[in-house]
Amino acid sequence: MIEIVRGEHDTGPPGRRTNPLRKLQFLRHDLPASLVVFFVAVPLSLGIAHAAGAPLLAGLISAVVGGLVAALFGGSVLQVSGPSAALTVVLADTIGTFGWPVTCAITMGAGVLQILFGVSRVARASLAISPAIVHGLLAGIGVTIVLGQLHVVLGGTAQGSAIANVLALPAQLAGHHDQAVQVGVLTILVLLAWPRLPQPLRRIPAPLAAVTLSTGLSLAAGMTLPRVDLPAGLPPIRFVPEVPASGWLAVAVAVLTIALIVSLESLLSAVAVDKLRDAPRTDLDRELAGQGLANLAAGALGGFPVTGVVVRSMTNFEAGARTRASAVLHCAWILLFCLALPGVLRAIPLAALAGLLVHVGAKLVNLPHLKEVLRHGDVSVYLVTLVGAVAVNLLTGVAAGVVLALALMLRRMLFSGIRVEDDGPRARVVIEGALTFLSVPRLTRVLAEVGDRTEVTLELQVDYLDHAAFDCLRGWQHAFTRAGGTVVVDELGHPWFARGKSGVPTLRRGVAAKVVPRWLAPWSDWQAEHASVPGQRTASGPLCRGTKEFQRRAAPLLRQTLSDLAHGQKPHTLFITCGDARIVPNLITTSGPGDLFTVRNIGNLVPDPAAGGEPDSSVGAAIEYAVGVLRVREVVVCGHSGCGAMKALLGDAPGGLPNLGSWLRHGDATLRRRATHGPVLLDSRRAGAEADQLALHNVVQQLDHLARHPVVAAALAAGELHLTGMYFDVGAAQVSLLDADARSFVHTNAPQQV
């Protein structure tokens, strides 16, 4: 038994009362998970602060204050928030432009904007952005981080832009490499090798292991390197932000940029964790508001922006966390570590943090995501976003990606597929998609390819037909018919061009008559509208057209299914029904090729094998083969309303048909049943027509005959078969199934065993 504990999936206010024993049960999972996340968060927070050019203490403030507030007030139970590598580039630019105190004020402004996003309930709408743009943006951030931090690893300093970093990289590679290179390269090598080590070692987070080994080596070798600079003791708590004296437009752009990036990454991280959890989904609007409060608090106390970080959140989930207590506790561990062991942090070389950031940046260029983008055909959007983010800035990259994505969407929506298919002396012009003024030049060119053919079928499968395209088709149709040709309009879906000759488009779907799809409607309905040559309306003419329709539309879709069935059948049901043309077994059971082994005769009769006289070998042979050889799991007897056989049994039989009269003798048992048994009800009521009442009795009687067949009786005794009675009301298009206990046919989706 799995007990779902309310607190485990609680996204409500943190003050909600919880059973103390359950709290202890969760603590058993959350306490070790919080330690694992703590070991990941400390080196990353320091490395991101260093890469952004912020005070290193700011990274820890953001991890503690921002992470705590987001954990308490956010909408995700397992989300862990803190400094993110995705903010490194924009923060470095912001700090270089405005200075650190104004950057803290910008962080608070971004928090206010996030709160407004949450209150406005726009979180779901923000997820509508193309994944190609998101992954391209993250890849651009990763490339920028790698280009900058490689200089630090190689013993130099990062340049002011990604382009400058690229241009300076050859000289940096060829230049003198000091001890920093050894530490940075060792950090990267440990991070790359760690996932390949035995499982017991991999329980230690790779960032912690890499930074610890690099730091230990630098201390053991007595290396003189720049190291983490932290103040002694706990710094005084004070309000850090400063309001800028000028440049308000640039400040507003920075606020918007940071708010968008942190909001998007937080939402993506929350959704990614939700996909792994069998629990209620995150309240995304509350998550945005909680992240906004976290940035308000972090910015006010001298931290930089925080966001839900997918690496830490996934680590939290994989470590077994159950509630938000894990994220809260990881903040407490960071604070205690900074107070109790600041000397350990001061021993970390900056080159080790740079190596860590190179690895993190490279992982932002996620190859599985790129493959997914390639599969969806959006690689151009991905590349434009990436190049824009690297070459100019993040906002430009996102804007370029959005513009290209919109352009591609418009192209896919507004441009239609137009082609000519030869059919001997005839031609078929096929138009698919949305036909608009943008496609008119290509449409006229394709229509000109028809040449001097005398008959053209205009096949329209369009989602939209605008005024310019309508006029183009209408003008061509008039010109072609005036020249002695014939144009047959074959329109699937909404009849945009149904009244094309009269120049009246059918714009609103409510005006058009509802059309049953061809594969469901009788061919006599739709072929009467689309028969191209009146002289072909013979007994075989419509069927010939139907076979062409099958080859053209259905065969390509069914070819693989039929190919799989080519070497044998394995139906699950023997379906015995009347030969009436109105009964289509695969239609009323929503089944397809290979599903039903169908037997049809007049009156859906099953001759009684126990009765005297010569048995009917055809129906009996079908039953033996289906049950004994094909091993069907179900046998259905299906009657229907308005059955001519039932009317004949009641005395309304046409004369001069001796074979029919001989066959209907198998229905005498049904007449005797009606005389000796009470009525069989249809949805708790008696059927209106006498023949329909008899049809209900007939289904029950034929099931009795079925059960007497030796092969059926043996399968029933072995529990390998069940029998189902079915009745189809033709006029109501209603299928009913026999409930044997209630002696009634009911509208139900659960067949009852008889």
C-alpha cells in the first residue's frame, strides 16, 4: 500500500499544520538530500560570482537569502534556487556598466517585476516561447562563459565581450602558462572523469570533488595563487542598493532582461522537475511570485539575482528529497559553513572556480536538446538565438530568435503545398494547407502546367482560402470551362470553394453543412457530388471511384498495417451479424483490419447444432475456425433495428424465394422464445416496433445456440471465451450491449458475459 502523505506534495502556504511524525519521516529523506545540494551549491555560487565580477560574498548571500525565501514562498516543492550560470553574462555587463550597488537595485527591480508576473498569472503564457529559443539562449550563455573563463584558466583575464575573448584566445593559448593553468585544467579533468568512476565515489558531487582536489593540490604544492577573498566573520547586515542618478532607460532594460531570464529559467526548472515527479504540478504563478520575493531580499542585502536552478533542483530530487525542507536546510548549511569554516573557503583558488565555470558553461550547450531541435526542424532558430546572444547580447539573441520563429511559423501557416498529378488524359491539381495571396504567384504557375487537358480535378484540402486565392481559382475555373474543359472541385473539409462558380465564398463554418468524412459516409452520398463523368454512374462506376479513393487516401496510411497482416490474421473477435447494408461492423466497433473475423447472413442466425435436420455447414465452419484455430477471445452476435429477416419471420416474407424460406427456419426458435419468455428490454423500455422486439429476442436466442457448439462450449468452460450480445439502433446510431442479469440491452461500454 502506498500512502500519499499530504505534506509530501504540498504546494500551499508553509505554515500549514503537519503531523510531527510525518515531519520526522520526511526529514529522513530531506536531511541527506539537503547536504548533497549544499555541496553542489557552495562551489557553484562562488564560481558564478567570480565569473560575473561580483563580490564573492554576494554569491553566498544569494544562495542563503534568496534560496531560503524562494524555498518558503515559491510554488515548487523541490525547486532549489540560487545563483545561476545563465545570469553570468548579463550580470557581468550590468556590473561593468552600473557598478555593484546599482546592480543590487536592478536585482530588486527584477524581483518586483517577477511578483507582478505572478500576480498577473502569466506564467503559463511565458512557456509558449519556442524551446529552440530557450536552448539557443542557454547555449549562447554557455559559449560566452566558456570563452571568458578559458582566459582565467590559462592564467589571463577575461575580455569585455565574447568576440574580444575569441580574438584574444590564440595569444592566450600561445603565451606563458603558470600554476593557475595546472589547477584549472585539473578541475576540468576531474569534472569530466567523475561520472565514469565507480558508484560509491560518484555519490560525492563532482563540483565538490573537483574543487577539493584542486585546492588540496595547490596547498600541498605550496602554490601562490589568487584565492577566494571573504571577510572575516559575519558581515554587518545593511541595505546595499543605490538608486542610479541617470540612465534610467538602460536600467529599465537591465531590469527587464534579468527578470525575463530568471523567470524563464525558474519556470523551465520547475517544469523539468515536475516531469519526474508523480505528484501535483507546480503552481507556476506562485513560483514566479516567490522568486520575485527572493530577488527582493537578495538584492536588498547585497546579493545578485537568484533563479530556480535546474542542476540543483535535479540533484535535490535525485538525492531523495520529499518536501521544501531540503531546500531550506541547504541554505542553513551554507550559512553555518561560512560562519564556522571561512578559512576553508579562503583556500579555494580562483582558477579552480574558473575551471568549474568552464565545465558548467560547456554543459549549457546541451547536445540532446540540440538533437531534439534538429528533429523538429528549428535548428535555424536555435543558431540565430545562439549567435545573437554571443555576438551582441542576450536580449538581442532572444529577439532575433523570436522574429525568426514567427517568420517560420507564418511561412508554414500561409504557404500551401500546390502540385499537379497526371492521371492519363486528366490532371489533378492538389492544394494543401492555407491558400493565401502569398501563394497566388505559385498557384498561377502550377495551374498553367495543366496544359491542354480536357478534364481537371481541383482537390482542395485547405485550412483557409483568402480573397486573392479565391479570385485566382475562380478566374482560372471560368477560363478553363469556357475553353471546353471540365473542372471537378473535390474539396475535403470546410467547403471554402463549394460555391466558387457563383463567386460566393463559404467563410463561416456554421453556414456550411456538416460533412461526414468519406471513409464513414456511404459512397452514394459523396460520389453523387464528385462523380466526374455522369455516364459512369452505373453499378460499377461508384465502386470504381471508391477504389480510387482508397488507393489515393487510405492505402498510404494503411500500407504498413496491412503489410504486417499479410502473412496471417489474429483477430480478437468473431462478429456474427446481419447482411443488411446499413450495418458496418468495423464502423460501429471502431476497429480496423485484422480485428474482426466477420460472418454475415440474413438475420444474424446461428443454426442450433443440437436441432435435427441437416446442419448449416457455412456458419458452423466459421465458428469452428474462429474459436478453434484463430482462438478469438470473444464472439459477438449483433442484431439491429428494422431487420427484414425479423419482419419475414413475423409473416411479411416476400414470395417466390425458396432458399430464403428454408434459411429462415433457423429463426423458428426465436419465435418460440418470444412466445414463452418475457420481453427483452432496450434501455429499460420495450422496443417500439414488433420486429425490433423480435430482433432483441433473436440475439439472445442465437447466443444460446452458440453456447451449444462443442468448440464454443469447451472454450467457455476453460474460461478462454466470452459471448456478447449487441444491438444497433440504425436510426439513433446507438449501440447497446446485453446485460444478461438484467435481461436488457443497455447503453454501456462494458460488455456483459452471457
